[in-house]
Amino acid sequence: MDVINNLIEIKEIYKSFGDQPVLRGVSLTISAGEILGVIGASGSGKSTLIRCINGLEDIQSGEIIVKGQYMTNRRNSREARKTIGMVFQNFNLFPHFTVLENITNPCRVVKKMNSKNAEIMARTLLQKVKLEDKMYQYPGTLSGGEKQRVAIARALAMEPEIILFDEPTSALDPELAFEVFDTIKLLAEDGLAMVIVSHQIGFIKNLAHRIIFIDDGRISCLGTPEYILNNNNNARLQDFLIRLRENI
Amino acid sequence: MELNFNIVINNLPLFWQATQITLKIAVLAFAFALLIAFIVGVLRSYNIPAIFKLLLSAYVEIFRGTPLLIQLFFIYYGLPSVGIIMDAFTAAVIGLALNGGAYMSESVRASILSVSKGQEEAAYSLGYSKLEAIWHIILPQAFRVAIPPLMNGFSSMLKETSLVSVISITELTRTGNLIYSRTLKPFEVYLALGLFYFIMTFSVVLLAKQIELKEKRWTL
Ligand SMILES: Nc1ncnc2c1ncn2[C@@H]1O[C@H](COP(=O)(O)OP(=O)(O)OP(=O)(O)O)[C@@H](O)[C@H]1O
Ligand SMILES: [Mg+2]
């Protein structure tokens, strides 16, 4: 089946909160190793879209297929989440665990690793995000950039095939955003598939294979960064880009 | 009138015996109340069938909305009418536990709700099941929030044990009353009683500080 070649396939999903429609027929496929940028105005439904992808939100209609498996119920979503990692805008590290435990706990609980292997895994990943010297600290003592790098390491520990980033740097000062971008670049070099919601166009355009522009709950424009940023004749997108540049 | 504190000193062995009974009731009732509060508080924080939700909130509202004294009378004097008979000590522990459990379950629930939604979502996104998320992520964080109100609950319970004197348990308050009626020295006797209760509740305050200090190792 052709479905299997796609990592994630989204077909005509509708999502509303109460009587407010938020996603109005979104279809999208993401293939293994692909990096997809997601842009759009505030409230256009970007967060909702990626929260639907890993089952944090229910959808009213449509289909989400992860590696050929339909996500239909909670049990399915939980299986799918093993393939999909998520990095949140405000980090959501576990404050009662040390940096090390933030990674070893999910390794032990979810991946059923023993303590020793969990710790080896955690140390390796903390090295990768250059935070091995902070592993015995609590998240509350870290800078925002460090917190986000721990969150990335934690997501990686589950060995996902794709990571969804919801504005991973928008809670950070620009200089801290760069260290997070550098970490994300490392993952790109490893060939990990990613969906990155971000207002940092400069970052996205260098990294993403494709960018989608979400407008009012629909994918209004989809293409290469070059196409999205320069060659499209989508008035709403051009408006959005102008406002974005003015704000920066 | 002359004050005579020898009355207190001479009766110290009696007071001590009574204090032990008070402590025994308080600790036992608190342990059961904690268990009830934990179960009810957790269940009421999550989606459970409406009928259970109703039953649990009925329990909480009824025990919070009626006087403990009436609850004790009802359990000890009322229940035997429908064939449920127990000794005074058991009735006291059950009454205090049910009453304390109702109050403390609200503290447990509030502490669970105080943990941000993002924590649960992060756990789900990593693949934790609901129970795993509650156990490893939510409850440990809620615990810290719950310590002060729960220790407060223990303190209240220590003081409320004085009410069980009305179902003829010779705990601290009843012993004080007996010594007063024998000696007719209310000032000395009740001052001493107050002091004994205060020593107990203040120890709880100190204990709570210790536990809180230990939990301060992490911040948000
Ligand atoms: N849990 C919710 N309950 C009700 N409405 C919600 C909820 N979550 C999101 N919404 C609404 O859905 C719409 C889309 O929200 P969403 O967070 O997906 O936007 P976004 O594109 O991520 O915006 P931003 O750039 O500000 O993060 C908004 O109008 C928002 O108010
Ligand atoms: Mg958003």
C-alpha cells in the first residue's frame, strides 16, 4: 500500500472547539526524514494541527494515519506516540525530576529499560545537546535555552521517527533561541523527520524541505521555502510575511 | 483564690495515659483519612462515571456540611438502631476519619488541579499511559502542594479528638473534665489541657516544616 511509504498521512481533518471551527479540512502527508515548516498567523490553528497529529486533541472528522496505522482510539494514539515526539513552547520539563531523571524516567516507564541502560541513554543524549554538566540539576535552575535542549533530548530518548516542535524558541531570548536552533540542526543532519511551527522564518527557510502556510484553519499554501517566501502569489501569505518582517 | 499547679503535676501520669489515647485516635484516624482523601481526591480529579462522581461529591458535601459532633453521635448512638454496633473507640476513629477524609480530599483534588495541564500532555507525548502519568508525574508534584493543607488537617484532627469525649472515651479532654470535677481547679486543669494540645499541634507544625524543606529541593 502506498500509505506505508508515508510516515504520517492526514486526510481532511476537521476540528472545532465548541462551535468555533479551528481546522477546516486539512490534508497533508509527511514522509520519513522530511522537515516541514509550519507558518501562519496567531490563532490560525498551527498548534491545534500538531496537537491533533499526536492525539493530544480529538478530531471531529477526517483521518490520521501514522505508519499505515489509523489513529482511531486512545490505545492507537498511544502506539502512534511512540513514533512521534513532541517539543513544547514552554518546555514542560518535569520539575520534580533532575535533568537526568527527566530522561531516565520515561526510558524506564515507557520503554521499560532498566536503570543502567536508561542512564547510559540519558548521558549520551545529554552529551549530544551539550548539557552533561547539568544533569544533576533540577530544571528550575536552568536557562530557557537549556530547558528546551533537555526537552529535545527527552523526546529523542523515546527514539521517535518524527518530532513535532510547537514554537520551540518563542519563549526564549534571541541569543538562547540560537542554541536551540543549533540543536535542531543536529537532528536534521541525522535525518530525523520534523514538523516545526515557528515564526522565525530565517531559521525555517534554511532547514525545511517544505513549508505550509496555515490560514484560518486551512492549508492555504504549500511549497518549497523558495516558493513560499518569494514566488507565490497568495495575497494572504504575502500579507502575513510583510507583517512578520515588520515585527522583526 | 490560690493557684495550685501541684494538681497538674500529681495527675501527670493520668494526663499522659489520656494523651496516648488521644494520639492513638488522631494518628489512626489521620491514616484512614489520608487513604480516603487520596482515593476520593484522585477519583474526583479525573473523568469517572457520573454516578460515582455524584456519590463521591455527596460524601464530601455531607461530611463537610454537618457538625462532626452530630456525625459522632450518629455513628455511635444512631447506627446501632439499624444493627451496626461498634465500640466507642472504633466509632471515634471512623467518625474522625470520614470527616477528615472529606475535607482532605478537597486538598488532594486542589493539589492535583494545581499541576499544569502541560505536565500531563508532556507525559502523554512521551508515551506514558494515563495511570503512569498520574503516578510518576502528577502525584509527586501535587504531593508538595498538598503537604501544608494535609498537615493542617492533622493538626485539626488532633484538636477535634477532644469532641470524642462525648461518646465516653477517656481521652485527654474527658480526663481533664474528670480531674476538674474531682479537684474543682478549672484554671490549672484547663490551662494544662491547652498546653498539652498545643505541644502536640506545634510538633505537627515543626514536622510539616521539615517535610516542606525536603521538598524544596526543586522549584518550578
Ligand atoms: N483548548 C481550546 N479550547 C478552546 N479554543 C481553543 C483551544 N485551543 C485553541 N483554541 C482556539 O483555536 C484557535 C487556534 O488556536 P491555535 O493554538 O491552534 O493557534 P496557533 O496558530 O497555534 O496560534 P499561535 O501562533 O498564537 O500559537 C484559536 O482561536 C484558539 O483560541
Ligand atoms: Mg500555537
